Amino acid sequence: MTLTVEVITSTGRTSHAIDNHGTADVSGPLQRLFDALAQEAGATVVFAPGIYRIDAPLVVRVPSIRLQGHAHSGIDIHGLNLAGGSIFHFGPQCGPNCLTFAYAGQEQAFPSGESPWPYQTARIEVDGLTFVGHNNTDVDTARGYSRFRGDEPNFRGLRWYPAPGRYQDVEREGQRAIVIPPPAPGKKPEMLRVTRCCFTDLYVGLEIAASDVSYLTDNWFGQMVYGIRYHGPGQGTFVANTCFADLETALVLAHPMMSAIHDNSFAYVSKCFEIGRIEHSSLTGNVLNNWAGSTGAAAVGGFCHIRGPAQNVTISGNSVFHDHDSRVRACTVDPEPNGNSFVQFENCERLLFTDNVLHTRLSQTVVRLHDCRDCVVADNLITHAEGGNPVAQTGTSARNYYRRLRPEDSDPFDPYVY
């Protein structure tokens, strides 16, 4: 059999023959391979192009590990269904946590040499791999993907619900591609780096309990329910140059700190940002296109909802096109709607919302400050439908500054010279 997987450690290189034709379940051989690395301080595992069929959950226990794929890191389900690159295809028995990176340690610390060293860590890097779930979102990849079949939307009711009968309880059973579990005392999720990867047909792409530093860049999340979910602290979380397409909720962040989420593209997404507590962070240069003629799921969504408490946050330079009158409603997988406005800030202080372009058809308030203090909303281009308005403050908001752009206040233009 062809050698398809190479392992590199401090003791050398080994090659392994693991079936990559997509027909045989290779979860057993892969788990034995990962178990054999448990005594290593670090390892790189390189996967040749092909389909690795995985029908049982995998657990990796190496303090520092890199999984590396090759070739085109994606599966094109927009009608072609071509298998390209290194693909992890999760079967119906795999999950809900498909690939878990558990905590591990070594007897001796470096460079101090202290021993025994009781602490365990998770340092993870995943590059150039594609993760495909098992019919989590009812996308008909077998016959080619299309947004519409005749006059009927291909996604049921224009919502990214899992396929009929797929789960008894989707939150407990839905497939998560990459998982970092909650840390116990003496265990620390130090670093997560996911680059040039693709995630599709999953319940959640990245399910992260917490992480000290995360670099999530140059990825693609498509046709799924949640892209990225952080349930705990995520200091130093960087999400950049990533495309989120056809999702219900792109990012759920419980507590980002000193983080930057910038230059990402969102297409046909119900909710872009669901954020709890956020501190000393920025959301800049992101783009959303919710075109009414292509999908209707975004009709129940919102661009950004910060529940707070939040402080020292900059949101600027974002460009939003939302071709729906998406008055608040709770008819998606999330039981709660995305705030009561398309952009909603609650319990925030020292928040800067400037130089954004929001072109909407909303017949309600577009940007809402609720119980916010010392915030600035200025120089944004905001459009809305009849009955709506650009910005409002409610609750106990105080000392906020609002300046709208008024075309009538423009200085005279210079003469045209040619």
C-alpha cells in the first residue's frame, strides 16, 4: 500500500500506509498512530492528498503537534464535488467531537530542566486540511450543490438546520471538527493555529473551550451551522483573511481579550458576531454580503451583537450589505435572536463605532446602544427602510457621543479640473 502519512519527531521520520481512498474507515490506524506519539514532546504529521474516512472520534495527546495537509485545501461543493487536497471525511458514527486535542506534558521542563514538571498543555497547529462532516446541514453534495432546485430553496426553509432525523439533540450530538476541551487545574490551552483549512457540512468547525493565543487565518467555513465557537477566554485571538459562507452563525466568542478580528468576508450569513464579554479588542475591515436573491437565512440575523460587559473596543472600516428587512425573530437554531437590532451593544464603555458602511433594508433601528457609557458612534454611512432609523440609545446609557454624516452639511466641492 502507498505510504500516505509521514511523521516527523525529534527522533526522526517515519512513513505509514493509511488508506486515503475514502472508502475504508481509518480511525483505528490514525488513533494508534496518535497514541504512539504520546511520549513525544512534539510532532508533525503530514497527510498526502486523498480522502481519509474517519468514522470514530479521534483524540490527540501530544504537548505540541502540527497536522499538515497538501494540495488544494478544499472540496468544491458548488456543483463540482471534486475531492482535492487532504480531506478528513467524518462518517455518521464520528462525533460529536471528531478530532479532540487533549492536554499532555513531559517529565522535564525546557530550558530550566526542572523535573518532575507537572503541567500539561495543548499547542496545536493545523494547516492545509479539509474537514467534511456527515450531512450536518442537509446540503445535497451527492447531486451537486445549488442554492435553489427549481423554485425551492436547497436549504430547508432557508435556515441551516441539520438534516431531518440526523440528531435527537443537535447541541449534544452535532459534529464538531476540531475541539479543545475545558482545561483542568495544571492544564493550559496555550496556542491554536489553524491556517489554510476548509470546513464544510458540520455543526461546528472549531469548538474551543479556551485558548491563550489563537491564529485563525486564511481559512474557509461554508455550509454549516456555526463556524467558530469559543466558550471561555480567548486572549490574543486573531481571525483574519477568512471566508464564512452560508452559515447560521459565523463566530461566537465568549470573552475575547486583546484580540483582532479583521479583513474577513461573510456571505449569506445569518449572524456574523455573537460576542459576550470583550476587552481591548478590534473588529475592523470585515465585509458582509447578504443578497436577498441568493439566500433568505440572513433575514433573521444581525451583523454584530455584543452582550458585554465590554470596554475599549474599536469597530471601524466594516462594509455591510444586507438586502433584507430582518426584524428580530427567533427561528434559527439559536433559541435567542441576535439582539434587538442589526448591530447591538449592551453594557459597553469606551466603544468606538466609526467609519462603517451599513446599507440595509431594515425598518427598525440599525445600531443600538443599551446601557452603554462613554461610547462614540460617528461618521458612519447607514441606510434603512421607511420606519427605521440609524442609531438609538436605550436603558441607562450616558455620556455617549453620536455624529451622523449629513450630506447637507458638506463643504462645497472644488471645481473639476482636467
